[in-house]
Amino acid sequence: NTMGSYVPSTLQERQEMLESIGLSSIDQLFSHIPDELKLKGELNLPSGMSELEVSSAMKKIAAKNVVFGSIFRGAGAYDHYIPSIVKSVTGKEEFLTAYTPYQAEISQGVLQSIFEYQTMICELTGMDVSNASVYDGATAAAEAVNMCCERSRKVVFCSAAAHPDTIAVVKTYCWAAGHELVLLPVKDGKTDLDAMASQLDKKTSACLYLQSPNFFGQLEEMEKAAEMIHSVGAKLIAGCNPIALGLLKTPAEQGADIAVGEGQPLGMPLSFGGPYLGFMAATQAMMRKLPGRIVGETVDVDGKRAFVLTLQAREQHIRREKASSNICSNQALCALTASVYLATVGPDGLKQAASLCYQKAHYLAQQLCSIPGVSLRYSGTFFHEFVTDQKDSDKLLSALEQQGILGGYPLADGGILWCATEKNTKEEMDRVVEIIRKELM
């Protein structure tokens, strides 16, 4: 709303600027453009609306959205509780309108907020260094793959149990860079690491991308994967869920070289696919290959603490043929949102949110599987997502929808991928179970 009053210059100021270059009108400024190319009269656009009219038009459009009161679907974007302070801090105009911090002298606030974000991502993942974020989790995974490929090391192993969208982006990056992508098959809901063993090679293997919890919600054998991939001098990229990190071992403790993931669960609402943010953190040894920007702490001429972009300038990526990445922006507002969320909930709050997700998902799984005809597909450990098998999944999901409940994600083979977070109450879960029991009777 304050943005509406933003007028860059007055008529008088424009006149002064014209006079200073020896002109008297805007028309003179464009006199070199042939007359027949200039627009005559008004553009064929409807006239403007008042604020009241705009507000009512937007409400009509928004009313077409179905907003579910109760959500049991994750599959890459998750419905978590967002404390109200998150929006009130990130909604400040100074943050909303801040642009890329080119000049450190006037960007200390934005630089500090990114520095705090990087620090929290390092604490969360156990890694040594984090960048200022990239576009989303899928891009982070693909950029991490590029970090690991070298002259002869061009074979990239990727788990087929990772998120399908992430696999698609990694595929595109590999195709463009001429790397070979090997998808590892899924066995009982997890990546079949033994299928990789015979293909590992000291000269050609570059890395393995392994997401845990994976797309089906299962926890992967990250430590075994680290041992296998490191035995040929290749790198392990761990795909993480940031909320799950409140409960699980860090990627660093499990032997990963790079940790990446989608930051949406950290204070960002579900909003038709974004904008979200991709977090990337790596070990000290991989630091120089980290794409995008990194904010560092130093001292200014007066010896006071100051923040700067470090290790590389944005301009590094202008020489395209020499660049390892063309990412030169970061999701600063989304990264700030993640920082405010993490600072608000703190380590204990994050652990509590994670443990509620875990407990509620296990309660839901247990109750659903008490219904005749519903079974848990995989026997492995899961965090807050799981797959059930049952008949008529479309019919069940639409029965839930009629009651204002968004059920699990329907898989192509008839299974349903359920998700429970700290927001789902016992009453809601019992209601889902009751509706499904009725439908299957």
C-alpha cells in the first residue's frame, strides 16, 4: 500500500533535467524516432479502477481457489504452522523492496540478514559453509551435481526415489552439461544402493544425489551411501527436509559433502508453487565450488564489524563459457523468511515441530491401516510421509474433498502418499479415518 505513493520524479524535476541537456520537452528527447512509429492517442486499455474496485475484483478471483481447512498432502510442499511474527517482520517495506546488495556500504542490513541465514543453514545441516540460497530445492540439487562434475568425472548417480520434479531438473542440467545420469532403482521404497556398486568407478564417478526422507517418506541409508561413493573418490549430495533436521542426524554427521533442500517448510505458506528457496551448504573442501553468492563477515576501515559478498563477485558468471553456474541472484526475501521462522521457533521449537510431525504421521498411519483393505506399503522408517495401498483411491480422495479435507497425493499406481504435520489435530485425523472406513465398507 505504501508502494502506491512511489513517484520517482515531479513534472518540475523532469523539466529541470530536460533543460540541463538543452531540451524543452519529452517529445524533443525522442525526436530521432520516426513519426509513423510513435503512438497516436491512448493505448487500447480499460481505464483504471479505484482501490475499492480493485480489491473487490481480486476477491472474486481469489474465491475461485479452493482453500482446504485441513491438509494431509505434502509431496514436496508442506503445510506447517507459521508464527505471526514471521509475516510482520518480512512484510516491512525495507525488506520487501530490497534489491541485490551490489554496494556493501549501503546494503549492510540485507547482507547481515543473509549472513544470519547462512549461519542457521550451517547449524541445521552441520556443514561448514552455506550460500545465500538459490531458486528452489530442485535447482539446488542440480547445481550441487554440477559442483561435483570434473574433467573425467561425469557420471552422476541419482536416486529414483527422489522427488520427480527434482529428478527432472537434474536430468535437464546433466543433458545441457553433457554429464551422464544413472537413475538407481527403488527397492521396497528405498534406493537400491547395491545397484550402484558394480557401476562405481575411480575415474568416471562424480557423485550420488540421495534424498532422505525420500519422495515416499522413507529414510535412506545415507551412511552406507557415503561409504560407497567415497570409496571411489566421488561426492555425496544429501537432499534434506529442513524440519526433519530438527530430529534426525545432520547430513554432515552422515558423511555428506553437500546438503541441499527446499526451504519452503521454514515459514513459507503453500502458494501455488512459490516463490520458495533452495538451500545449499557444503564442507570446507567444496567451498570454492559453491555457486551463487556467499556473504562474509569482516571489519570496516574503523574496525567495526561489517558484511560483504565474499569469494566471488556476481560478475564471475558473465563469461558464460567459463562459468560453472549462471545463478547470480538469490531468494533473499524467502531466505529472510526462513531466518525469521528459525529464530522464532529456536532449536527447541524446531525439534518440537519435527517430533510432532513424526508422532502424528505414525498415529495416522496406524489408524488408517486398522481399516480392512488399507495397508502400509513400505516397512522402513519414515518421518512424516508414508504410502498406503487401497482400492478406489480417487473415490476416497474425493469423499475427503467434499468434507473440506485435502487427502494424500494420489500416486500413478493407485497408492496414496499421506503427510501429517504439527498442524493436523487428532480430531482431524480420526475424521479422515472415519470417512475412509465408511467409503470402503
